[in-house]
Amino acid sequence: DPDALIEVSFDGIVGPSHNFAGLSVGNVASTENDGSVSNPRGAALQGLRKMRAVRDLGVTVAVLPPQLRPHVPTLRTLGFTGSDEVILKRVAEKHPHLLRLVSSASAMWSANAATVSPGSDTLDGRVHIVPANLRTMFHRAIEAETTRDVLRAIFGDPSRFVVHEPLPGGAHYSDEGAANHTRLYASDGNGNQDRATHLFAWGRSTWGSSELQPKHFPARQTREASEALARLLSLDSDRAVFPQQHPDGIDRGAFHTDVLAVGTGSFFMLHELAFLDHEALLERLKRSIGDSFRAIVATEADLPVADAVAAYPFNSQVLVLPGGDMAIVAPTESEENPRARAFLERVVESDNPVKRIIYLDVRQSMKNGGGPACLRQRIPLRPSEIALMSARVIFDVSLEAQLTAWVEKHYRDKLEPKDLSDPSLYQESLTALDELSRILVLGSVYEFQR
Ligand code: SUG
């Protein structure tokens, strides 16, 4: 089938304000690196190098742009008035923590941007996308509207794409996007995907019983949000499964499912503390996907969860290569951690489609708790749908060269939380994003352009 699905890796471009502000309770790296000096330019270039490495494997890569930070429109909705400069000065002097909250480059973790179901799986045959509301963390919740606008700018053709509104309300429907979503399927080797099954994991239930909840760290995704996603994504109800994240996993730093589990096609690798009752889950998946299903479980004895959280072997990209073999793109930290590395090597030696591991340096993102898998949103598309995307986001050789030059021109190589109050950082970001929206032919997606 020449129009068979291709999984496109939509990578978030790291924004010019990338910094370490210690904003995410429950994310160990974010807390530990609070206040350290960041390198926004280095971070953005690490991201571009990862995109190139993935593209060189034969995978289609696309980009999602950063957002404007500090986000002055949010400050205005909180009652600050005057020019942008006056507002930023006042907030820096009187409300330094608020300045940190509106300055994070967290939109780089595009796994959290949305949850997607491809046209092959939906009742109306269109690609459905639900931007994540990211309600649990203030600095992430302010991403949702711009993310929706960016996705609508790219997926604007209503005959093939639906970009929904983020889920409404407050904490009841807290949604963290595809970080808690996994799509598995049986493959016949000819690119046809059969029996697609969607896992929508969650950490707490808004209305349900509360015995098994994490005790120390916040569970970000609610069961009610996951169920709403399955409805909005227009899936047949027997294609959706709703496992609970293990509360002990969350309490030990697995704030998103993708810190302890990753999979694609008929392959799934997970830590035993990723889900409550993972054995029942794996049996359910085996029934729904069939004999080709392969799962590998790391036990606490093989790979203590503390090592998994520090080295992120599960936050790898599992990529289906042309021809059907799979490769794992893992962070360098997993190569350096003997137990994480031994686990990944066991994966390659076992009976499953994964044939190689590529280790990449995304240390700047890792220091905020974001590995290779956090930096990308998987969107399975048909070539005829890729042709209908309205912006220039496919990461080809020419876009790579332009983005590299753009980062080198506009980004600083050193930033501390105290620099967030520097008015020229804001001006530099405005100039950079305005230019980027022209490079990507996105139209006026940012508030400051309207
Ligand atoms: O939401 N870190 C992000 C990391 C997101 C990782 N994504 C996935 N696992 N899919 C978060 O906790 C830290 C920002 C700071 O502390 O400066 C931050 O937001």
C-alpha cells in the first residue's frame, strides 16, 4: 500500500529561555538541578542533532516550534498592566517565582503536547488530535492554547484532520498528553497495521476510590481524562485499555508513564513498577494483539527504579525502521549506567524486532527530566496526509541547515534563573520566534503577532 501509515516523529525545538528552575515536584531531575546554569543554545543543538540521527535511520522527522517565554499574556490575565517591559520588571522584582513559572521552555517536551489517533483507527477515518491541558503544573498548563493553535496551523485541512480543544475544567480532567499513551498493533511485515490497541494510563481517579494513590508525589493524569481522550480520539471502545500507573513508581520519580515504559507495534518494554498489575495488562495485550506481541519486563532486582529514573532507558524512542526492524534511541545516561545498559542489551538479544541501540546526548533536556521520548510526539500519518500539512515542518536537510543557523544566531549559551529578568532575553526571544514562524511558514501563531 503506497499510502500506508508512516510514524512521523514531531520533535519539539528547545526554546531560547531553556533553564533549570526546579518547577516540577515529583520529577527528580528538575528538583535536583534547580538553579544550575543552563545552555539554551547547546540544548537546542542537541535536539537538532537527535532529529538528524533519527532521520538518518530512515524515519520521517518534523518539528514543533517553541513558545514565547516569559509569557507576558499570562501575566496580563493575572492583572499586571502596562508595557511588556514594565510588567516584566515588576514581576521580576516582586514575584520572582511567578517569573520562573512563565519562563520555562517546557514546550520542548512535545510528548506532552497532545494525544493522537491515526485515521486507520478512528470511526470517521480522520486523524484526531487532542492538545493536552497539562493542568497539574502551572508552567505547563500555559502551553495548551498555543499548542492547539500551532497544531491547527499544521493540521488545518478538516477533511483529514481534527484538532480538538484541550480537555476543559481544572484538576478533574488533568491530561499530560502522549506521555501516558502507547499505541500497539500487530504488523504483517508489509506496513499494514492490524488490531491497534491504545493504552491510556493514568495516576489517579477523580471520582473513584482513593486507596491506591501515590503518597508523596502528584499523580498528574486522571482516569477521567484518559477516558475522555479515548472518546474524543474516536476509537472503538474495545481498542482502548486504561491501566493505572503504579503509585510506588510515581512516588519514586516516574511522574509520566514514559519514564518506565515504551512501546510501538508489537513490542513493549516496561519496568514492573510502571503499572499496577502489569501481568494482567500484558495478558490483555497479548489477547488483543496476538502472537506477534513481545514484552520485556525489568524487575526491581534487574534494574532498580532509581536507576531507571536517573538513566531513563525507558524514555527511549523505539523506532520502526524501513524494512520492519526496530531501533532504540536512548540517552547517553543509559549507556553510562551499567544496569540500564545491561537491560537495553538484553532487549536487543531477546526475541523481538529491536536490533540496535543508538545512544545520544540530550543532557540539557535530561537535566529537567526529559529524555529522547519526551522530546517527540508520535503522529502516524499517511503520505497523502503528510502532503496536506499546511506548514513547512518536515525536518529535511535544508530545514536542518536553516534551524541550525537560526539557533546559532539567536540563542545564548548560558542562562541562570536570575537572567530571566533580563529584558533583552525577552526581546531576543520575540525576534527569534518571529523569524522562526516565517521559516516554518506557520502564519501568526503567537499572540504577539496578532
Ligand atoms: O513536565 N520538566 C518536564 C519534563 C517533561 C518530560 N516529559 C515526559 N516524560 N514525557 C515536566 O516535569 C522542568 C522545568 C524546570 O524545572 O525548569 C519540567 O517542566
